Amino acid sequence: MANHPTARIGLIGAGFMGRCHANAFRTAGGLFDLPAAIELACLADATEETAAANARQFGFSRSTGVWRDLTSDPDIDIVAITAPNVLHEPMALDAISHGKTVYCEKPLSTSLESANRMTSAVETAGATTLVGFNFLRNPLLKCARQMIDAGELGEITAFRGRHAENYMATGEEAHSFRTDPEGGGALDDLGSHIISLARYLVGPIGEVSATLKTVYPERPASNGSSEMRAVDVDDMAHAAIRFANGASGTIEANWAATGRTMDLSFEITGTKGSIHFSQEHMNELHVWTSAGSAGRSGYLKIETGPDHEPYGSFCPAPGHHLGFNDLKVIEVAELIEAHVTGKNGFPDFAEATRVQATIDAAKTSAETRRWQAVD
Amino acid sequence: MANHPTARIGLIGAGFMGRCHANAFRTAGGLFDLPAAIELACLADATEETAAANARQFGFSRSTGVWRDLTSDPDIDIVAITAPNVLHEPMALDAISHGKTVYCEKPLSTSLESANRMTSAVETAGATTLVGFNFLRNPLLKCARQMIDAGELGEITAFRGRHAENYMATGEEAHSFRTDPEGGGALDDLGSHIISLARYLVGPIGEVSATLKTVYPERPASNGSSEMRAVDVDDMAHAAIRFANGASGTIEANWAATGRTMDLSFEITGTKGSIHFSQEHMNELHVWTSAGSAGRSGYLKIETGPDHEPYGSFCPAPGHHLGFNDLKVIEVAELIEAHVTGKNGFPDFAEATRVQATIDAAKTSAETRRWQAVD
Amino acid sequence: MANHPTARIGLIGAGFMGRCHANAFRTAGGLFDLPAAIELACLADATEETAAANARQFGFSRSTGVWRDLTSDPDIDIVAITAPNVLHEPMALDAISHGKTVYCEKPLSTSLESANRMTSAVETAGATTLVGFNFLRNPLLKCARQMIDAGELGEITAFRGRHAENYMATGEEAHSFRTDPEGGGALDDLGSHIISLARYLVGPIGEVSATLKTVYPERPASNGSSEMRAVDVDDMAHAAIRFANGASGTIEANWAATGRTMDLSFEITGTKGSIHFSQEHMNELHVWTSAGSAGRSGYLKIETGPDHEPYGSFCPAPGHHLGFNDLKVIEVAELIEAHVTGKNGFPDFAEATRVQATIDAAKTSAETRRWQAVD
Amino acid sequence: MANHPTARIGLIGAGFMGRCHANAFRTAGGLFDLPAAIELACLADATEETAAANARQFGFSRSTGVWRDLTSDPDIDIVAITAPNVLHEPMALDAISHGKTVYCEKPLSTSLESANRMTSAVETAGATTLVGFNFLRNPLLKCARQMIDAGELGEITAFRGRHAENYMATGEEAHSFRTDPEGGGALDDLGSHIISLARYLVGPIGEVSATLKTVYPERPASNGSSEMRAVDVDDMAHAAIRFANGASGTIEANWAATGRTMDLSFEITGTKGSIHFSQEHMNELHVWTSAGSAGRSGYLKIETGPDHEPYGSFCPAPGHHLGFNDLKVIEVAELIEAHVTGKNGFPDFAEATRVQATIDAAKTSAETRRWQAVD
């Protein structure tokens, strides 16, 4: 810590996620005992004007309309990337080349090839990285992971997961970066979340057989436009999967899930117990173990509390639930820890690349109509 | 009704399901205005002794240890079959040959070929049939079907279903008819339920890609035995599916679902609405439609009540929930209606054969590791 | 059992509850190993015609339009009373005078004085009685009682209960026996349920302070009538209570609970654990005990199953939920047991009279605006 | 706003609530478009040392161990008080005398007399005040209030509320400011929350009849101590209530509610609809209205989203739930608005005094054992 008294942050992007990052950077130091003080050094956005205005609101000292000024700035230690997916690679590569720790939003990039290039650069440079799969920061998922690692569920036999939302559920939602043929689609956008979660809790997915469906083959060129453009990407993906360790299951990614706003949910079955969870009730984990006695068994509803690290940093008492933005605060605290120790966070670029490889295999399987191994 | 003053029942089998049938036959007449009076004529069981004892308790007038005496009895109108699956075909064929209405427990038989033979016999004889997929009798599923038929959900795009229980969840559960290579396995036993439900609500499944998993490759030869026998059937099956109408989804059949006792559950997504349901809360249907206004939308929890036929036959007021056995009573009421009108019930043998064909396709896909069309 | 080979039932009333009783009498013998066979001997209803028609449908051998013919019939062993509350006393007294076992619907009568007379008659005659507080038959409430008796919750400190339904929730619901000044009102009709439950699980209520509210001071004289009649009874009652054992709490009885169909619910707090339950999910009991370990504590959701007697009489496997009518079947099984052994069932007339005394005290407290001890 | 470019904050207290305030002050500006920029000017704590250390972590520029230096500091605009309840009055009075806007944690003070003095001072000085009943900031409660104001529930007839937690549920929890005879007890600590909520949604409580219970008549003098001290305050309070507008109901305050961590919950019944809510699922409001059609009615589960102000300041998309700390951020945003406009926030000191008066009436009723009007 002596060499890292301060972590100077350069944030690229001031949209929904940029705002969320900024909030987390502003908040983390007051809640966590971090090994370095966070300094909001510079904000880069599409133009000088929006960068300056947002920097003022978010609390950054400087701003720029040219992101390369930020990634090459010697007075910045950590580069946080919340720009459109297609820019992740050039931004990350430039930041890595300047010796920065890189914190990148998910998905890592728009193709497996691109993700591989990014990971190679990291390995070559020895950079510290973290990818923003923020749902994994939930203290209850850490609890689930500990239970699995400790064998409390026995051997894991099945995983059933989905990430379903409704933000593209009607034909009125227009084209955007989300429907861009390069890196777009529900499987990339949401599937990456449920796949990263499956890998975190159960392990690598060995093979997959998927079907992809485009509900709306054309969408307005822009919001409210009467001009229609063809859509090439999936609105939903359904897959049967087999893990390397022999567990089997299903996953679904769906952004046309009418009625659902955040059903990132799963059930994990083991020979001795099971767990189910949905982000819709993100402060509850439902756990069944064979330890119950006759007439006294059932699912135990565990609520987040001080026993689940790092909930205690937010509140010393149970019952005061965490919200979505709090997960990003935890992520930033882990980022600072990774930056100071030089140990990659989880998931780092390499792990995010494995997620991307799984998505690629799913797409291939949908085309060949056969099971496809994940390389 | 003049020509059918009485429906004389011959029931084969006095196990769990036989008992459940007997209860329903004894109960239905007092709750429903049936077009024929039910007479508990004869009970057949494995031996004369058990048949006689159970007939006495269940309220049957006669009993027999020889089922062919029952299927050929001229004083019986309806033959109800709850014997082991492997006996469904010979019993049904004999009953059909004697002009009976046949009410058979699910699954219809132990192979698609057998099911086809049974359906051919029905068509030749013009027999009236009904198969005991009792979960379909839930008034709320009828409500769901009506909503879908009326277009309240728009075009159906996705189905996510499972039937998960835990009755074979440990390695201590012994071999039985369930694990018999002919017609055994979780996919046959439980998958048939979720497939029949998917067909009822969404329509025929066109193709499937499944993976089957045997969690316990050997089980005790009998309860408590130390002798182990190899198991050839699946303990769980996971599949991606595509319906003939273009909807896609996943299904799971799992009898090793630790912690779950009756998760026969589904979510149906349409372009205008969605429904989710679990048999764990069988008196609740959760419905989302785009009719909600800003800030006032969400899932509507519909509880079974007098507006959902035929709940009113059980109770004139809402809030008095139905139980599992009540579903069988509804099924028997539908059976009597089918018997009197001569119109097949739903699902009849032909429909149950389509369920069997879907299971067959799933098994084939697991072997070929490709998508398999359902014939 | 030698002396009671058959229990010959005489049922008075063929409305909602009469039908429910008939169903239970018809069903119980096939599910339970009863110490006496049930014979549906005679049904009495308001007229000879309705009695005859309902007897035919319900399966009774004889019928009558004169209830005294039934209560005095030497070929009847058990008289079941589902007639309007105001008739409970004369019917029960006559049945007792003829040596019958008496099974009476709740509430026992229309006033504490009347209930006291009935109980005195029972004591004098040594009659066997049971009162139809059917919700108490839930196997999970038996489980709750066992946990409390075994000290699993420690010392009981608080009870929070209500019975809320909506069947009188608008001003359009007309006058009926429910709003009769003698024995009418939400506190009598629904409060009796939650008070009997409180007494069953926690013990006698020692004192009470209640407020009663009439939401609709006048209602149509009959359904659809434009003639309005004044209403004197409560639509809802709210009370603070203290149990004899020192626990305190609140109870609510409410038949104008817009949106609620069956919220008979409670939470019991003890020094070591707590339980909450609602009849809306009658197959689930939520239990918290201090036995949980750090990070692994929470409410356990116990589902009804074979370990909860007498669920196994309905189904040998868990997950097959009970419904409302099943509770009445359990009640009838307990009735037959009480009849044969000569041991009063629970709650008997004496217990139901204590419930009535508690209601009386609540009404007195609302008038005097002071805490009122229950005599 | 021209005159208030900056709101300079002086925070007193650095415990759980001080930390929570500091976090909110640090966060609000980046999420909300506030009419004044927030400046973390000074932190006062018990000693110079803890004040300095916490100021550093929380991001305050200055610190002091003498709170009067802060309340009299001309370079401070808003004084936020999170010190022990007994200090609220002197701190607030001093701050008011120096022309500050005062933001005080609940409960306002330790007695009605004290609260009255504080409110008088506010009125004399024309000070702007806000009291930290943070649960009221939930966007869904605003939604509930709007529905009630718009008549969507009809006339309100009943309220059933409680605030139940378990932080004093065993006898091991030691004496502290919570059990101080002056201003201590569950009714003061938690009852103030549910009473403020009842007043916010339904209106003033006109009269009350309560019972108070001390579960543990003695507690350790301090954590882990073997010396025991007598306890004079209530561990739980149960009350029947009547609102000024005629609605009736029950309330409970309970800090010995074994198993409960945050059951701040209520049900509001109206002649046309009802609402139920629990802080345990703070992002869900359950609403029933008579607008449902036959077979399509039930409780609607409304999730917090952008349509519920000011959720959109945290996230532009639905499904990203708020947490406990976010409620404090909303409160701070409302504080800044109140400070700039000079319009008191809700609840201000006057409103908090009405809450205190209701608590006082409840205590009096428990002593006199009669209904007690709230002055």
C-alpha cells in the first residue's frame, strides 16, 4: 500500500454504466477500508462538452473528449471502460500498452478473436484486469460458491439458469449497438451474465446445443422511425449444456421476455442439496440440504447479512438490503484490491474470454444443429 | 342421460394411483352434476385377497385377482387402468376389444410402437379413451389456455418448462418399474407430464435436442438390498426444443432434483404477455399483460376461484384451494362426460401417443447428438 | 370397534357446508383406516323435496324435511349440524337428548349463554362432540403445535393473527344470516377461526381490547334489492390481546378485506424461534429457529408431506398438496375416532364455548373502551 | 438557487447512521440534479481523534470533537444529527439558533415535551427541518400514497402494520441507549417508523389502546457482562388503533421478533382496493383493485421502476432494485431541495412531534388500560 497511496481513476463513458461506475468510485472509499484512496481523476466522453458536464456532476477533476488522452495519461492508474462494446478492444489495448490496470464492462468484446487478442495483450504486459460482471459480486453468490466448494451440496449434477429481461420485448425497440451484427444479440448481452455465473458456481461448460430465435426480423432504424431495418441477431437463445465435470442443464438468454425485468435466476442441484436464486429477490438465497430431519426439512431462505462478506461494509445489521448499485460498489472495492496487489480480479480478461468462447460454441451449435464443444 | 343412467367402473390396480382413482370415483358424483351415476362395480388387483380387501375399503361391490375377468365383464362400462406401465397395452387392448371406454394412467405405454398399436386399436374400434395426465385438469391451466387462445399473450415465442421431483435423488432408492429399461427413466415418467402440458398450452413440439444423464449408474436391487444392479435409464433430461409454430424453449425432466417435491413449472412468453406457474403453488397463476399502465404494471397473481371452471363444483367461494386429489376428481368428471357423449377426452390415446413420440425424439437426439424432428 | 362396526350419519343441511360434509363422509373411509365404517344414513333439509334430491346426489339412503325426525332417529349414531347458527342449539340439544354424538359447524351458537347451555347438556349427558373448526386439521398446524409443545420456539412471547376475507367487502352484499344481530358479524364468523387457532397453538386469551367497525351501516334487504336495511354488526374487528401465559399480540377479523380471499394467517414469536403461516399457502409452514449457524440461518419453508400426519392417508409422496376439502375429510376421520372411543374431539363444545367467551369479551371491551378479561 | 450554489454539510455522529448519512451526502449529487452542490464541510464526533479519522474516510474537509463548534460554524448550512437521541434537542436547538437547516435522525427526541420544545423553536426561527424516517422515501410508498390520494382504493377502512426486527430478541443483548428509560423501548425505536408510515399513507391516528411487554426484565449491563441491570422499557408493543378518518386497525412494534430482520410491513384496505407491502421485499408493492375482470383479478405485483420517481435517478431501466442505503440518498436529495426552497421536508419536526404524541398516547393507554385519544 505504501506504493499505492492513491488509485487515480480514468473513466471512459458517461451513459448508464458510466454513471453507475462513477457512483461506485465515489462511494466505495467511505464504506470499505480500501488499500488505496480513490481519486476521480479524469472522465472521457464522446465530446468535450458532455465530458465536462458529466465530470462536474460525477465529481471528476478533469475531462476530455478524446479517450486516447485518457488511456495514455501518466497521471491515471486505472482505466475503466464503459464505452460501446466495439471500442473495448482498442481502448483496452491502448491502456494496457500504457501500463494501466484495466476495468472493462462486459461483454469483453464483440468476438472471440477480439477477446483473445485482448487476453494475449494482458498476458504479455502482465496487466491487472477486471471485467464488470457485477451480478457475481452479490454476497449471497459468494455464499453459494462457498457451500459448493465445501461440498454441502454434494456432487453437482444439474444447473438451470436464465437471464431474461424485457427491454427488447416489442417490435418498437429500435436498432442500436445491441442489435449490431458484430457482438450483438441477447446471447451476447445477457447470455454472458448467466454463463459467467454458471462458470463461477459450477465450472467450465464443456459442450452446448443451442437454438437462437429472432422474434422481430426487422426493427425501426432509430427510436420512433418508420424506416425499418433487418435484424440479424437473436432475441432469445435456449440451450442444453453439459459441464466439463459432468453436470448437465439448460440456459436461456432472452431480452424479449415480456413481463420480466431481471430474471437472472438459477437452480443448482447436487446429490446432497440444492440452491435456487433469482436477481428479482437478490437478497435471498434458497438452500436445501439433506441435513433436515423428518418433517423439518425444506428450503431455507437465507437473507443477506453481516455474515455474508462484504455486506457488513454497507450496514452492520441484517435486513437492510443491498441494491443493484451496491454490487458495483463491491466490484470497485475488489478492483482496488486487485490493482494494489497486482492479482487479477475475478473475472479477469482470460475468464471473460472463456465466457465468450462458450457463446461462440452456442452460436456454432445453432448453425450446425449439433452439439458443439467449447474450445 | 336416459341411455346412460349408470357408468359401471372396473378399476385395475390398488396402489397409490388405484387408491387415488377410487377416491375420485367415489367423490365425483356428489360434487358434479354428472350425466351418469357412477357405480363402483369391480376392483382387480394382483391377488384375490388384496383385491377383496381393497374393494371393501374403497367401496367396490366385487373384486377379482384376474384382470381379464374385469376387462371382459359385460357389466362394466369403463375400465380404469392403474397397473404397471408394461401392462397398459394388453389391458387396454382387451378392454377395447370388449367395447369398453378406457381410462389409462400415464404414460400410455412403454414404447412408441406399443402406443401406436393401442391408438390403432382405438381408432378401429371407435373406443372412447382418456389418459390420466391429471395436472392438466387444473382450472388455472384451462384459464391459461383460454388466454392464449384469445390472443391475450400475443404470439407465443418461448416456453420454459420442467418437472422436477426428488423421489430418486439419492443412490439409496432401489430399482423398480421406474428404472426398467423398457419405458423407465425420468424423461418417460416426468417428462411426459411437462411435454403434455407444453402441447396443451403451446402446441406440438417440432424438434428437440436433449441430453440425458444417469446420476446413479447402479442402484440396490431392492429396497435396503446390498446387491447393486446397473441402471440404464436417465435420472434427468435437459433439452432445447422448437415448437411447430416457431416458439422455442427448454424442458427438463428430473427425478433426482434434490429438494424439489413437485416443481412442475413453466413460463410461457408471448409478444404481448407472459404466464408463469408452478404446481408448488397450484392455486396461483401469474400473468403479465401489456394492458398495465405506467407505474401500474406487473404480474397479476390470479387465484383459483368460482370463475375458473370447474372450481365451483368444489366450493362456491374463492380462497378454498384445491389439492392434488381434486384434480383426479375433475378428471373423472371429464371421463364420465366423454363416456356418455362418446367424444374422446383430452388427452386421449392419440394425444398421449404424440407425447410418447416427442419423448422418443428426445432420446434419439441424445444418441445422435443432433436435433431430431418429432415424427 | 367390535361394538361400533358402523357409524350411521345423519346430516342436517345441504348448503355449501352440508355438501362439504357429505363429501367428507363419502371420502374418509377410502383414505383412512377408520375404527368404524361410515354409513350415509339420512339427510335432513328445509323441505322434503330438497332433502330427497340432495340425498340422491350426496349418496344418503334416506331423507327428511323435518330435522327432529333425524335427531330422534334410533338408527342414527352421529348427527352432523350445518344448519343456520340460530338452529345449532335446539338441534344439538335434541340430538344429545337422544344419545347421539354431535358434530356441529362453527360458530357453536349465537351467544355465550346459548353455548353454555349446550355445553352443560353435553356434560350432563356425557355426549361426544366435535365442532367444525376445520382449518385446525391442517397437518402443518399439528406440526406447529408439536414444535411449540416441544419447546423448539422457546417461551412464546407474541401472536399476530387475522382471518381476512372479502365476501362482504362491498355495500352490495345483502343482509343474510351473517348480518343477523344475533350471532352475526365478522368477529363471530371469522374471528372464531383465528381465536380457536390462537387457543390451539398458544393457549387461552386472558384479556382483550377491541374496536369494531361497521363499514356499511346499511345493506340491501336481499340480493339485488333496492330496499336498504340497517346493519348492526361489525364488518371488521381489530384487537390487542394478552394470553393467560403472558404472551401478547393482535388479532383481526375482517370480512370486508378487499382483495383477500383466505388470509387466515398468523405469526408466533418465541424466545428461540418463530413460525408464520397463511391459509393462502396452506401447504407451507415457515419456521425460524436459533439452531441455524452463522450465514446459514433463515426461515425454513416446510411443505406438507408424509411426515406430517395424516397427510400420508391422502398420498404416500410429498409435493401432492392438500386442498380445503381435504381438511374436512381429516375432521371426519377424527370425528369417527372420537365417536368410537367416546373421547371428545378437539375442539369439543366446551372448547368452542371458550372461543365464544373470548368473542364476548372482545365485544364488551369495544363497548366499555377498556381491556376486558375473558371469564 | 443563485443564493445557494453550495450546501455545506455539518454532520454530527460517525456511527452506523453517521456513516450512512455521509455515504448519502457523497452520493446524491452524482445521481440527482440537485439545486445546490453538496459540500462535505465538517464532521463532529465524540473525540477529535475519531472525528478526524472518520472525516478522512468519509470525505469531510474538517472535523471536530466539539459539536457546538459545528452547530455554530458560519460556514455550515445544514446540520445533520445522528447522535444519541438524548442529544437531539440541544444540538437541534443550537443549530436552529444559528440559522441552520436541521436534518435530524428519528426519533425526534426522547419525550413529547422535548419534541414540542424543538418544534416551537423551529416555528419561532422559521427554520427548515427534515427528520430521517428514511423508509418513507421508497418510491413505491410514494406510489401507494398517490393511489390512495387518487381514490383508487376507495375509502380507507383498515390499516394493519408492524415493524418487527430481532436485534433485541435474546436476553444476551445488553443495555444501551435503546433501553434507556428516557426515550427507549421498541415502541419508540421501531413504532415511530410504522406510525410515521401510517400517518403518511392513511392520516392521523385518533386514538389507541396498547399493551406493552418486556420480555427480558433484566439485561447485561454491557456486552458480555455478567452484571445484570433491570429493564424498564418495552421489548414489544401491540395496539388497536382508530384513525381520525374512521379507519381502524392494529400496529405492532417489536425488537424481539425472533427470525425477523426487517418486517416493516403493512396492509391498507379500502372499499375499492387494497395494498400490502413489506420492507423485506422493498421493491415490490402488491395492489388489488376492483378493476379486475371475472377470473382475471388478483394482486398485482408492482416492481420499482423508472415510472416511480425518483428511481430513474439510480437507473434508467426497471429491474435494478434499490437497496436500503439508496433510501437515504433520496432523503438527502429531498433535504437539499427543502433547504434551497425553504419549504420544510416531510416529515419535518412538527410531523415528527405528532408521531411522538401518538407513541405517548399508546403508552398512556397501556397504563390506564383504556383507549387514549392522541392530543
